[in-house]
Amino acid sequence: MYTAEDFEHVRVECCDSCQRYLKTVDLTKSGLAEPLVDEIAAVPLDLWAQERGYTKLQSNLMQM
């Protein structure tokens, strides 16, 4: 699991077995979070995972 200081309520969860990851928004840390908006805003987390060889489990609405 990886989180960034700028996105404390968004995390990347990676599986070393299948080399896939998904990004989750924790609404308990920020009740005002907007999952779709935060998904796009937290693109640096996707880049972090992809630089380490992980592939996103499922694309979002923006096909990212």
C-alpha cells in the first residue's frame, strides 16, 4: 500500500503476485472527498505504481 502526503485519503494497493494495482479513496479520512475527482487529481499515484511495474486493474471513466 502506498499513500502520498498530498493525497492522504487516496492510496494505491498493489499485488506483487499479479503485478496489478488499484487506487482507493478512503472517505473516512476525508468525508468531502469526491472519488471521481480524486481519481484524476491523484494521477501521480498511478505514475508511482506504473514506474514500479504495476498495471492498473481497471481503467477509470477517463480511460486512465
